Amino acid sequence: MHYINGIGSIGPQEFSGGKYRLSPTAPEFFQARPIDYKTWINPLVLRKFSRIVKMGTVAALMCLKDGGIEKPGAIITGTALGCLENTEGLLKQIFENGEKFLNPTLFISSTHNAIAAHIAIHTACRGYNCTYSQRAISFESALLDGMLQITEKKENNILIGGIDEIIPALLPVLKNLGLQKKKSSSTRGSNWGEGAVFINLSAQKNEHTYAQLAGLRIVSRNCRPDDIVRGMLKSAGLDQNKMLLLTGVNKDRENDKFCHKLAEDFPGSAHARYKHLCGEYFTAASFALSLAASMLKNGIQAESLLRPGPDPDSIMIYNQSRNIHSFILIRKAT
């Protein structure tokens, strides 16, 4: 069994007390809400952290507190782009100094696993520590690893996170690639965002439990999403008419056609979306999972539903990026 026993989230939506306070907006890009990091980390230590390291470390500490855990058994993170702010600073130094007299701190802090390393140091965790950078399935890869660690009884109380940030220099690149929505465009691209979300995955249910993780599939290229969803529901013994389908609709025509088609294949289910709340980014599935777990524990927020249905006992999260599909199934904890 895999149970979600804690959540920590820093992003465009406010999260506290195990609940999201949703406020849908439509900005050019979604930035994380400012919080007082000094209440979580010593200010003298904090001044050495980049913004994404602050977000990731504090989201992890929030998750541990929410789950009533002092020290995690392992730390697994997913980040597609890593520490962009420090990477940009390092590249500027290389250019401006002619590849001489570089600041080693910037190099050390620019690596993708810097966030997980800081969390391990801050929590004194000497267990398994791994970072996945697999583009749009970075978080799903980390989640799969965590599930395997628990199934094989290697680790327990695992911190699993999805973290990506957005910086001003990234937006022109995204627009040139056709990934960031242009004001004049009604088809290509979407509004990008950022966030840091951690969950605590454990083998045992306790008083902090949000939901049970019932299945995970990652499929590349040609597939029938409806067949995969039905297969996962059947394996978990769940009724599709009591499922909430949570899709990553992001206003990009090529992406959304998969989401709309899957919704049409399940007319008896309730439907909702999540990227209008967090924006599009490579680890947005981490936000979706935390949102879904919170809804199962605290009740569905009606304003998030596109097509109402019966009170769901499970939520299927569907994400698609360039024909790589991920499916995460959670259910009420039993």
C-alpha cells in the first residue's frame, strides 16, 4: 500500500492547513506566491539559497510538519529545468569573465540535485537521495521510484517532490519554441508557471493520511488513453462512474485534443482541470496530485468542476506533453 500522509506546496495557489484556497487567474505566467521563508529557515542560512532552493526546501519542511514526521527516510525529487536562476548567473560569469575566476558556489548550486541535497542537509536525512530530470515526466519518474522503494521495503516515509521555476530569461525562449502563449495566439502555447510541491509517501495509513496512491502509468507515443484508464480502474477495483477525471487542459490546441477526447470517453464521470490554477510547467503533475489528494480528504470544490458528477471515490490525473502520457490514480484511503 502507498499512502499520501503529508503535503507541502509553494506555488501560485495558497496552501495551508491541508487545504488549497483556490483563486483562478489568467496571467501571462503564474508566479509562486511570496511567503515568509524566515519562519522556516534561519535567515543567515537562507541568504545563501537561490529562490528555487528556498521554495523546494520550505515545501519539503511544510510536508514533514503536515505529516507529523521529524526526518524522512528518503528524498526523491523531479525537476526538468533545475536551478535556472543560478545556471543563468553561472553562464553570465563565464561570458563576462572569459571563463576565468568563476564563483564555485554558483556552479554547485546550479545542478539539478542541489534542491534535494539542501533538504537532506537541513533534515539530517542520510537515506536514499535521487533527482530525476525527465522533461514532462520528471515528477512521475520520482513518484514511480518512491513507490518501488516502498514496495521493495527499502525505504518508508519518503519525501517526493516536483520543483520547477520560471525566470524572465526563460519566457522569450518558450515563446520562440511555441510553448508560451502569445497574446495574439489562440492555438499554440500556454501560460507557463512554477511551483514546488512535496508529498510524503508511506506504507502505513495514519491520522494525517490524505489518500491512497492506487496506480501510476507512463506511456510514450501511440496509446489509447481511455483503455489505460479503464485498465487502471479495473486493477484497483474502482467504478469509472465514481471517478473524477482531472486533466491538464492548458489552452494549447495540440495538447488539449487529448484531454478533450479522454473526457468524451467517460461521460458518466465528473471532470475537472488544474493548469488554469498553476500554469503549465514540466512538473505541474505534482500540483495536480496534491490538489487531488486534498480534494479527496476535504471534499471537492465545486468551482473546479467542469462536469459535475456523483461524489467521487477516486481521482484520475491525466497529463500529456508532446505525446508522452502520464496517469496517476488515487483513491480515498481505506
